Amino acid sequence: MHKGELLKKLIYACITILIVLVFNFLLFRVLPGDPLAMMMRNPRATTEMLEGLKQFYGLDQPWYVQFFTYFKHMFQGNLGVSFLYKAPVSKIVVARILPTLLLVGVAELLAIFVGIIIGIVAAWKRGTKLDVGTLSFSLITYSVPTFWLGMIMLVVFCVGFKIFPTSGMFTPGMTFQTTGAMLHDLMRHSILPIVTMALVLIGEYALTMRNTLIDVLSEDYITTARAKGFKERYVLLKHALPNALLPMITIIAINIGFVVAGAIQIETIFSWPGLGRLMYEALSARDYPLLQGIFLLVTVSVVLANFLADITYSYIDPRIKN
């Protein structure tokens, strides 16, 4: 990819982020509910107390003044103060990033590896019982609602067999003597959320890989490669697979970008202390600054993931380099 083309994509990415920031400000202010009413549930709260809260959070200003203040603070790295936690939004978000990265990162890697393998096998053995079995598995996991799958996992493995704990990232109140004991407890708590998220993603990756690879295997250059006497494995790995990976890169990039939004249901069901659960809590409390901070992180993640996907294209497909 030429430097000029790279710069143009970078400018488009910045413009996209600016547009979403405007939408970000307007969206949460049209939601029903009063954030002050959520904060001041004390029936003895006076009018002076409410006015003081409005001034502290800047809610007493007209919307256009709030808009310019919002942009000014955003470019200064100040995401505001959370209504719910009474603390800087940046500190709250940073504290929740690591649990989400652990949950989603491991689930994504597992889903990508297993999904691509299943898709390759299904396409290579098209029409066989193996293809029908893997296709059925992929369709079921792709169509199952995330929250329903999470609840089934809880009922079966936590309530029924009592193999895993029901919630949290660590056992409450437990003091770990060694790092190994802490990691063991973390693993027991994280297996079910990771497997649940991975199962939902595996179906999508497997179906995409299978359908794309079937189309690629029907191309003329694949027939030419076979006519030259290349082994079937070489044709699959060197000719068909690189071209079939292009749609996969797009889907993976989008999923990574929307990872926070996608983790809301799983983190809520399993009480996982990540960004998804934080977004749910912020929505329930009408916490504008916290919602704006999380939404900004999601936006930057999506734009950055797609930007990196465009760069990756140029390395996988030689036609894009020109």
C-alpha cells in the first residue's frame, strides 16, 4: 500500500471518529430517564443539592455549551467524572479493560483457530457426512442467542454438575498464598465465559471460511494449479487458503472492534468485571460521562481494527498493493 493511500485511509479514520463523537454526545442525551434522579434517590434531597449537582457536572448549561465543553475536554484527555462511581471515567475504564481483554482475547483466539479449521475441513470434504456435521454445528452455534447459551452453561455446569463457580473473576474474600493458586482460581472462573463467547464466534468463522473456500476452490487458477500436478494439500494451503482468508480478516477485525459491545451479555450473566458489565451498569444509571467514555473506546477500536485490516489486505493479496 502506497504512503498516499495509507495517509488517506488514516484521515478517513479520524473523520469517522469525529462524526461518531458527535453522535456519541447526542445519543445518550435522548435516552429516557433523568441521571440526577438516579443519583439523588434520597427523598430528603433539597433543591439546592440538586442545583449543586447540576453545576458540578455541567448539566445546568445549555446543550450547545455542554457540547463544546465535551469536545474540549475530550481532546485534553479528560473524559469527565462518572455520575455513578463519583470518580474519573478514565480510571474506571482502565481498571475494567484487562478483564475484558482476557475474556475476549482468549475467546477470539480460540474461535479463530477452531473456526478456520472447521471451515477448511468442511469445504475440503464438501458433501460428506463430516461436512454435514460441521455445518450443522456451525449453524447451531451461530444462531444460538448469547444470553441463552450463557444461562444454559450456568445451569448445567454450575448448578447441575457444580464444576465451575457461578460468577465473578475470583472467589470473593479469598487470600491467595501463591501466584499459582490465584491463576487456578482465575481459570476456574474464566472457563465458562470464554467457552460461551468462543462458541458463538466459532459458528460465524466456520461458516464464512467454508463458503469462501468453496468459492475459491471453483476458480480457474485452482484448476490450473491441479493440472500442473501440484499436490492437493499444496493447492489448498498455497493457492486457495490465502485468497479465502480475505473475508475472514474483515469479520475478525469487526468482531475485535465490537468486542466490548458483544461482551455485555456474557459479562452480565457471569458477573465478569469487565467493560461490558460496566456499560450495562452505566446504561442503567444513565451515566452520560461513563457511557461516552466506553463508546469512545469502542469507536476507536472499530476504526483501528478496520484500518489494520486494510493494511493486512495489502500483504495477503498482491493485487491490493498496486
